[in-house]
Amino acid sequence: MSLWYALVDLLPFEWAQPGMMFFMKNALLAVLVITPLFGILSTMVVHSRMSFFSDALGHSAFTGMAIGALCGFHEPTWAAVAFAILFALLFNLVKRRSALASDTVIGVFSSTAVALGIFLSTLGGRSFTRFNNLLIGDILSVEPAKVGLLALILLAVAGLWLASFNQLMLSAVHPALADSRGIRVFWQETVFSAAIAVVVTLSMTWVGLLVINSLLVLPGAAARNVARNMRQYHLFSLLGAILAGIAGLMTSYYAGGSAGAAVTLYLAVWFALTFAVRKK
């Protein structure tokens, strides 16, 4: 981290002065790690029409947090990660073996997860207020160790994306054709869903449960408005997520608002601009 602090010290901001406001420097590094993750995953979420699925994963992560707290875990985040991955596996299994539409299955799982989370968090007359921070998020509380973990996950997701992008894309566009080409569609979808589950769960406490789904939808949706090919599609999604993340963090610091909400608003503006010029 000393190298990162030395680089940030060169920025022309008062919080970037040497030996000051390490929480803001950590938050900036977290943004530079989290936003590429959302930018990469957003393209597949939008292309595979899984926007509601990512929202349901947020609900399952909240339930996992409640389970971890109920069991007395010192770090309930890992219980949330395990529950979110289990949630993704069960969802793909039920979707594959059911004749129901995907949005119906998502609705069943999402409503069940959020109801279970609320029930467990208020069990025995407990107050729900201790989970309020999960709803809004606080990126200024990020720890360097968590940033390092997310950086490793970023490398893993990037490697997965590079190694199996064609298979994922074909599975999303035409599952039957992908199956006939020898692609294991179920496992492709399961691994991709698990990656979303891990990213959503680990970043939920910083971004906020109420807006985390927008970070998985808006970058890809905005990029799709103006991209002419797949390369531009992913590039615009990645750049849009990173720029909105930095702008949102700066706005949050100087205006005193929620960073997650600020990032979402910048992404919404980015979507509106790309929508306005899409025909040109």
C-alpha cells in the first residue's frame, strides 16, 4: 500500500496530502478495483438478460449476512458469500429443470431470500437497524486487506472472461446450439453466476444493497446504446463504470452524500447521454 499512497500523494487534492486521510485513498483504490469488475460483468448480465438475477443475489447476500450474524461469526461476510454461491447454484438448477420463465424463477428466489433475511435478522425481537449500513453502504470504511482480495477476484474474473467469453456468449444467445457444439451450458452459467455472487456479496457493504444492481446493469446498458461491435461494447462498459466510480467518489466526498448513490446517478447520466446519441 505504501506505493499506492505515494502515487496518490501526487494528486492535486487536499485529501491526497502525504500522511493524511488514508480512508479516502483506500476508497479510491477500492473504486478502481470494484468498477472494472462491474464493468466486465455488466456486459454479460445485460446480454444474458440477467439484470433481475443480480438483484436477487443481493437479497441472498443480505440473508447470508443475517445467518452469519445469527451464528455469531466474527466475519459474517463469508457466510454471505457461501449462501450467495449456493443461491446461484440452486437458481441455475431449478431454471434448467423447470418449464417456468427465468423471471418467474428469479422472483421466487428473490422474494424467498429477502423474506428469510428479514425474518432471521429480526428473530427474537432483534432490531433491524444493525443492518442499515448494508442498505446504503460506506466505501470509506474499506480496509486494504479487502481491497487486495477484490483485486485477486478481479484477476480471476478477467481470466475467466478471457478464457470462456465465446462459450458464455453462445450459451446466452442460443443454448441449444451451444449444447450441440459440446459446450456445457449449465456449468458455464453456474460459474458465471457464482462470479456475480462473490462480487456482489463482497462489495455490498461498500456500495449498498439498494443500488448495487444498477452497477451491474447501467454500464452494459449504456455501452449497448453506442457500441458497434463487441470490442466497443466491453470497452465502453468498462470505461463508463470506472469514470462514474471516480466521479461518484469525488462527489460523495465533497457533497457528503452516499458514494454508491452518486456512482449510480453518474451511470444514469451516462446512459441518458448514450441513449440520446445512439442513432448518430
